[in-house]
Amino acid sequence: MFKKILINKDKKYFVKNTDEDFHTQFGSVKKADLKKNKGRVKTNKGYELFIIKPRLRDLFEKAKRGPQTIRLKDMAVISAELGINKKSFVLDAGTGSGFMAIFLSSIAKKVVSYEKRKEFFKVAEQNKELFQVKNLKLVNDDVVNVKEKNFDAVSLDLPEPFEALKSIIPRVKVGAFISVYLPQIDQVKDLVMKIEKYNNEHEAKIIQVKTIEVLQREWIVDKRRLRPKNVMLGHTAFITILRRVL
Ligand SMILES: C[S@@+](CC[C@H](N)C(=O)[O-])C[C@H]1O[C@@H](n2cnc3c(N)ncnc32)[C@H](O)[C@@H]1O
């Protein structure tokens, strides 16, 4: 568990143990100073650092990583498109390292997340512990076996979303949004075609609201430079938003 962060403009240090002095490239910080929750601390070399408590955003930097995680830029848009709020009951799958599940839990009332592989389920459990998440239930099973029902929203990040959707659709509320995260556009087309077929064969009806991509370009803004960074995080995945309408 990371208790404190020592930070300046260029560096961030995560402090686990506040019972002994903490060493940084700017010198060491006395354990008495590590007990503070905020304020300035001075290192033995005279440098100043700020002390703060870690937030969700910081902990993602320290979380364990198994399979590819959903990026922050996409998590934010997915959560907004799903319309999640403090009353929402949300299904997430596959859990992977649990990044999306943990992010959703910070907004929703309750999240259930399914992961079929034991080794990733264990990584997610460790991350749940690191973030001290109370409203997240992790299930080590294929999401086609989902037991819970009456979901307000669903976030899927797995390679065969339609197989999962066949089990999930009857378990989401009419009006609920479903997000599907897929890296390749032919996977999106396949999904949309299968949804069309599903609608013809079932009473429940799903519409495709939109398929989007989130491009984020970071800029350098200082005294001398006002320009985008040379390197940009390009394509991550396509986000397809579906909605149950009947
Ligand atoms: C790309 S990772 C998910 C990453 C996760 N969303 C995150 O942000 O950390 C995909 C995960 O889905 C799991 N998975 C694939 N098919 C599944 C299924 N039918 N049910 C449950 N988990 C599944 C895989 O084992 C893998 O861990």
C-alpha cells in the first residue's frame, strides 16, 4: 500500500514505509516529515518536495500489469458514453489487470468483473487490494456464465464480444448502454453484422449508437516551446457503443 507521494515538477516518489527515512535523487526525507499528509518537506541536500496522498490516477502507475490495459483516455470516454454514475450497477469483462474495472468502481455504485484466466484474475485481485476498492466483485469465470442481472451499463474488452453479448443482453436493463473495445476495425464490422442478425432472431433489440476512436495529442507548454510533443499515443482501439432498446 502506498501511503504518500513526494512530488516536484519533474519527479514523483511513492512512499510505502513512513517509519524510516526515504531516499530520493534530491537527498533523503526524514521519517517525521513523511507522517505529514500535505505541505513542503526539505531533503538533507536542501531540495524542496511536496508531500501528498496518492489518488486513483497515481496508483495506476504502480498497479500490476498483465494483459494490455485500456488507456486512461479511453476509460474516461467509455465511462461518459455509458452514462455511469453513483447509482449504476456495471458489468465489466474481461478483467485483465483490472484497470477498467477499478476505474469504473470509482464512479459506479457496484461493479462486477469477469476474468476467465486464473493468472490475470490474481493480478486483478492484487490491484483491487492496492486501490482498496470495496464496491468491485471479481469473478474468475467466462463472462458467458454471468450470473448477475439488471445491469445499468456494460464494458467489454475481450476478443469475442458477440459470444459474451448473447449471454449479457438479456441481463441488461432496457435503455442501458454497452461499450465494446476492439483493436481492429474488421472485428467491429463483424460485431455489427452479428448484432443485426441477433435482432432478427430475438425479442431483445440492440442498436449501434456509434463507433469512435479517441486520439490524444499532448503539448509542451513552457517559456520557450509551444508545440505538440514529437511522439503521440496513436491508435489503441475502437470503442463501439451499443444500446438495448427493447
Ligand atoms: C485486454 S484484456 C482486458 C484488460 C482490462 N480491460 C484492463 O483495462 O485492465 C482482455 C482479458 O479478457 C479475458 N477474456 C477473454 N475472453 C473472456 C471471456 N469470455 N470471459 C472472461 N474473460 C475473458 C482475457 O483472459 C484477458 O485477460
